[in-house]
Amino acid sequence: MKLTILGCYAATPRTFTNPTSQVLDINNRLFLIDCGEGTQVQLRKNKVKFSRINHIFISHLHGDHFFGLVGLISTFSLLNRTTDLHIYGPKGIKEIIKLQLRLSNSWTNYGLYFHELESLESEIIFEDHKVVVKTIPLKHRVYTNGFLFQEKIGERKLNIEAVQNYAIDTCYYQNIKNGRDITLEDGSVVLNEDLTFEPIPALSYAFCSDTVYNEDILPIISNVEVLYHESTFLQSEENLAKKTLHSTAKEAALIALKANAKQLVLGHYSTRYESIEMFKQEAETVFPNVLLGDDGKSFEF
Amino acid sequence: MKLTILGCYAATPRTFTNPTSQVLDINNRLFLIDCGEGTQVQLRKNKVKFSRINHIFISHLHGDHFFGLVGLISTFSLLNRTTDLHIYGPKGIKEIIKLQLRLSNSWTNYGLYFHELESLESEIIFEDHKVVVKTIPLKHRVYTNGFLFQEKIGERKLNIEAVQNYAIDTCYYQNIKNGRDITLEDGSVVLNEDLTFEPIPALSYAFCSDTVYNEDILPIISNVEVLYHESTFLQSEENLAKKTLHSTAKEAALIALKANAKQLVLGHYSTRYESIEMFKQEAETVFPNVLLGDDGKSFEF
């Protein structure tokens, strides 16, 4: 699982900082999460292949999370894309994009599918045989969702030595990996656990931005491998965080702790602070495994 | 008169090139012309004061000319702007911006005024005592205007030596600069031309992008000081230019020649070419005074 932060600063694009966008590569699926202005340039700079982007998740309709989307959709057209593109985001996003395409007398030469969200409960919005994506309802100034990306638990791993000891034919291997016991020619049954090892544990990633401190999300993200949680402010601006429905670094760490996350990644920093190092220091007073997100940084888990 | 090119490449923003946007500083008025994605970052990089931008002109509703507008409008709000902002652009632009503000539950704390254009004839869209701005109807795939910025002819310049010779009181100086003759105490009249020099000639700037080769614009831009004319292609792609309603470098030069412009600035280059130097060479076969626009370049006239 690889997370590439294209941008993780709040509010406006600036000379050296970018608004929110990130790419998650999980189980050979690539997901683009949020798409602030300048995302397509950040994708180029970080050498993400445009052709691998088929699913884009938009948390909410504040500009620093989606003003780059219409440009990316247009660029896909200019690059002669033919593969379907799926957009998951708040109700209204389709109208915004369609209006701009219509008024510019443009269209996409590829299938453009909008999956508009309006539920206040967590729901599955993407699923294939490898990955499932669920919404994480967040509390912000507009309708907002985080997203939980979960690998499905994989096949059990074949214990080659054991399988060969029993002289089992290769045509049964897939059944064994799927968890089946095997009946030998003499009628005896070999239990699956004697032929396989445990599968690689399923990875998971929760993206939570933007949101005020909100314990309601804990059951959804419980035991998540990696939690990205916004930390717009430090505790010194706690009141401002409450007022604008954002979180502090300490609050992000509290959510990580209570959710029993393995790893916390911070981001969505207000540009009022001189250094983001202080966010890490503050979060580490509560939770040990803190990574600082930053534009252009990649993390492998 | 100072022209700063923020971006002058066609189609999509890329790692080192930006879509169309430029700033014209004429007679102490600042005008932003077009606003492709990333314009607000280009403004910062080129140290243009956001507070000086009060009038934005959008040529047409193709993304590479306006996808940065909604972000800039939002950023002005976040910067607590209070001064009115005027947007001049094709009908529909108001709906695009207002829809995005509404769906993000946002508003501007400053006056935001849209001047929507739909005329097919040239018209005056801005005028104060120093500058007038007219549309230049262009031919492109959607409704498109260029813009002609003209200084008004200024005051005559006082001939201090002559004025002092006649012992004229300073309280008459403004009248003299305004072109009035003066009656001395002995009743004799001194003609204005004996007290003043000619005013500084009025500068003018024509922005023409995007457009196919179109001689209909010649009467509007006749004798312009500086003509920015798109040159998306070279003559080798003449057919493509015709098909997509763009111009070649040679065609841009022909327009400059026939309009009796003093100076031609090229831009809106397709990124298919390895070097933009070829655009200059091609244009110079027709017209001598050719400047290559490029991102981050400023020209003083």
C-alpha cells in the first residue's frame, strides 16, 4: 500500500504548497482522493500515470478539495482517454462539472460516471474482488465524507512442502488457497490449516478531512492500519478549530489512539504556522506513531 | 505600459507551462486577462499584488482560459478582500461561479459583479478617465472576445519656461494642461500651443486569443501599439489551425502587419513543438517586430 500526498495544505494554493489531493495505491488499485486546484500538475510532478486513475473520491465541495477536478476531466479528454472515469462526491458535483462542459461546448470522449453521495450513514460506494471503499460521515461546514479503503482478506498461502508431501494434484491448489479441505484418494481428509498459511493481513486506509473532532467515526475506522486525519490547527488555536469545524493535531492523535490505528498521518495544515514539525510534536504527546504528510511525500505501508 | 505573461500555452497546465493568463498594467490600471488553472499561484510567483486586481476579463469559456477563476475568487474571500471585483466574460460565467459558491456554502465578503457579454459587435465594456476597454469579437469554437485596452490621450505637457516667461499664476496650470488658451492681465491672449508640448502618445494593447485568422478585426485594432495574437500552430499545421479555429505564427504576423501594429507578441503555443523559437522565426518572415511571450516574462512598452 502506497500513499502519495500531492497536496495537504488548507485553504488556497500557494507558491510552494498545494491544496488537498492524494493518491492511494492499494492492492494494485489506484484511487485519487480529493482534487484541489493544481492537482493535474502535481500528478505530473509525482509521475502518477493519468491512465491509472479511474476512480476519484471527493470529500466535500470546498474549493481546496475539488477546484482541480474539472481541469483534470478536461485534460483526460485532450489526452484522448477512452476508459470510464468514476467520480464519487457530494450531490451537486455532477451539476458543477456538466455545466462547465456544456458552456465550453465540450464533452468527454470517455464514459464519465457520477456517484453522488447524500447519506448521513456510512455506506459502501465501491467494491470489487480486491478492495472495498466505504464513506466515513464527517462533521464540517458542508456535507463531507471521509473514505475508508479496505483490502479484502486475501487467499490463504499454499504450504508447498505439505501439499507435495500429500502428492496433491496442482488442479486442487486454487481450492486449497480458497480455504477448502482436501479428500485424498484413500478417503482420508486433510484439513486446510495443515496445507496453508494465514493470508497476508488486509491493509486499510482511512482518509478523514475536513472534520471537527468527532468520536462517532471510531466504530467505522476501528483498527485501521493507516489513518490520515486533518490537523488544520494546533491546540493553541483550539477555539478556532471548533468554530471552523476543523481539528487540532492533538485531536487527530486522540482519534488515532481511540480507533486503535497503527499509524497516523497528519495533514491539512493551516499556513499560519512557520513549521509543520510542531504538529508532529503535539500529536506525539498522545499517540506514538505519527507521520507528517507533506506535498510530494510518499509512504509505503 | 507593462505586460506580464503568467501563462501562454494551449490546452492543459503542465509541470513547466501554464495556460493563458496575463496582467496588463496600463496608466496605473491593472487588468487581469484570462485566468487558466494555476493563475493565483502564477500571480504569487510573479509578485502581482492581489489587491490591485479589480477587473478580470475572460475571453471565452474553454478551461485553459478560465478554470482558475473560481479559485481566485475564493482566495480573495479568504484574504478578507472588501473591494469590489468586476468580471467581464461570456454569458454563463456568472452561473458557473455562483453555482460553485452556493454548493460550497460560500459567499464573497466583497462585491462581485459580473458583466456578461453576448454581443457580436465590438463594444465598450470598461471606461474611466484614463483607460477604455473594448471587445474584439473573435472567431473560435465557442463565443469569444479579445480585448482592446486604450489609454485616453493625456493632458498636454506644461512648457515651464514659457509659462514662467509670461508670469502666469500656478492656479491656471491645470487649465493650460487641459488645452485652454490664457488671457493675460493686459488683455492679450497666449495660445495654448505656445505654453505646452504635445501629450505623451496614448498607448494601446490588443489581446486576441483564441481565434482563427480573421481580418474582420483589423478596423478595431488598427494602429495598435502592441498586439498579442495567438499562434497555436506553425504553418506546417495550417490545416489543423483551420480545423480547430486557431492561428499560425505566420497568420498572427499577417494580422499585425495589416493592422499596422508596432509590436507583435506571440503566445498560446501548442505543446507539440520542441522550441517556441520557431514561432518567432516564422512570424518574422512577415512582420519585423516580434516578441515571444513566455510564462513569467514581462514586457515594458
